[in-house]
Amino acid sequence: MSHHNTAFHQLLQPLSRHDFERTAREHHVGQKLRSASRWDQFIGIAMSQISGRQSLRDIESSLASQRHKLYHLGAKPIARSTLARLNEQQPAELYEAVFYKLLQRCSVRSNAHKFRFKNPLYSLDASTIDLSLNIFPWAKIHQSKAGVKLHTGLNNASLIPEFVALSDGREGDLIQGRQFTFPAGSIVAFDKGYVDYRWYGELTKQKVSFVTRLRPKAVYQVQKSNPVRAKTSVEYDQVIELSSQHAQKQGAPTLRLVGYNCPESGKHFRFITNNFKLAAMTIAAIYKDRWQVELFFKALKQNLKIKAFLGNSKNAVLTQIWIAMICYLLLSFARHSARQGWSVQRIMRTLQVSLFERMPLWALLNPPPLKPEKRDPQMRIPL
């Protein structure tokens, strides 16, 4: 019988151990680590993310029970006190750097979204990871709430978060959103939380198209009205200029305004874009497809452990979130070798009970179809 490494080992194959150790040396503080390494820390928390372990004690006992299978991972069991100390003292920036190195090394470049155009399509949004104000006072948003904000630019074709940042819960969405550098020729969809006329001009100069909604009290002048197809949900298609003093001062570009009546909800939407080539219905459909990033946040919060944390400090929380993002990236890569139609959630459900099984990962994610059970004719009861 041929030898196979564990499914966990195969899942981690896209992650370069050499790059990890080099990056770990760059993000090390204090004395040399003796009882455990940053790799042991990563293996312990990554295992807890995928297998559903909730506490430091769970991680310690689970790794100890699988001690003989950790050899090929280059890891060893780690004591819960040691893991807590690493989470508290060693910079979480290591895992942010590892996330982007992994993304750059194994990024799935695909423009196979559901639209006919070949431009890369991204959905930009932010979501707050809620925390307890009594336990995490450093994350205070207001008098009754605490949290950390996760900013994401999701590739709508591969469903992989290619742009990620973490910030305080009080920080506006636009501050981090403006830091992302989208490739020239791409299209970005975002909501009204990212309204910034100067940024609109910067995106236009970078040859990046955007689709968003017009603010209710925006002041503009119609420069031209384009013909609209009959019997469609598009009410009007206009070329406009934002004419307020603020918009003029910020250098707002000439925009396109699309009025759309949603046949499902009956609501009227006003979309603005700097793309004058795509059809008006396509502009509305692009904004609707922005819902993919909402589904990403839902899948992330439901499946990975970013609600209960292993430490109370800011560094411990950020460490756990960044490792969760690395795990999501690895699971997204594995999804491309799994049976068609499998979601990240279904892959996680499979790996939770098979993480340390010695079998090919592709076989685990492509099980043979169930055969109908044959009944023994002798077991039939004549009536």
C-alpha cells in the first residue's frame, strides 16, 4: 500500500516553509524561542481553525494525541501556556505577511465570472468582527460595543480575498479601501460607504472602473441622455457631472448615471460608474453581484473561529484572525481540486473529521458516488 501524508499536510503544501521561517525571523521580538517556534504556533491555531477546537486546552490535547503524525509537518505539540505567551508577545504582523506571500505564490488568476467582459471584477466591503467590551476594552467602538473591522476586496471569479486589511472598529471603511491598489482594467463594486469624489478621480486615472450608488442628496447636472432599450428594468442612462462646490474642489470625474427599477423588490436604484462601454443592465448586474463579498463574510464567520478567541490582547486577536484568513485561503485553493460545486464550508466539514487521515487530499474531496443499496430477495416478506 502506497504511503500518503495526512490531509492536513497536503492542505498546507501551497505554504512555503522556507518563506515562513524567513518571515518569522523578520517579525521576531525578544529572546530566542526555545520551547516552541512560530511554526508550532501556526500549526496549533490552524488545526484549531479547521477542526473546530475552541480553547488552548483543546489545542494542547489534540496535538498531543496526534504527536506521531506531526513529524512530517515539522511541528511538535505545544503547551497551552507557551501558546498563550506567543499569542501575547510575538507580532501578529508575521501572519499578515504570510497571507500575502501565500496569495502571491499560489493565486488563482481567473476571470471566469458570470459576465461576458474579461476584466477582473472585485467587490469591496468591510465587516465588523464583534467582541465583548468587558473582555476587550481596547477594541471599544462606542459605549456598548467593541469590535475589529475586516476590510476585503474579493475577486468575484475565484472568490478569493485578494485585498485584506484589519483596523479599529471605529475607523471608516474608506480609509483602508483607498489603500488597496486594484490592477488597471479591473472593475470594482462597492456601496455608499466608500463615497469620495477625489478617490473616484484617482481610480479613473488608474484606469480602474467602479460601480456604486449615488448619494441621495448629490447635486449633479445631466450632460447627455443615452437611449434605453424598451421593456427593460433600466429607466434612464445619463452622462452627468457632479456640480456641487465640494465635488468640483475634489476633482470629481464625469460619471454615468443608471436608473434601475428592481423587478424583484420594486425598489428604484441609481448607480454611478466611470465605465461608459458596458450596457446599462450590466452595470446594474455588477452591483448586484457585489453580494458575493457579503456571502464571503458570512462563510468566514460561520466556519472559522473568529468569535471565541484564545487571548484577550489585541495582538492575540489579530494573530487568530490572520491565521483564519490563511486557512480560508488554503481551503479556497483546495476547492479548485475538489468536486465541482463543493463550497469552502463543505470542504471544512469533510476535513474536520479527516484532518489527520493518511489518504490523498483529492480522493478525500472527490468521494465516489453512493451506490443504491441492494436488498436481499430472501428478506422480502410476501404479502
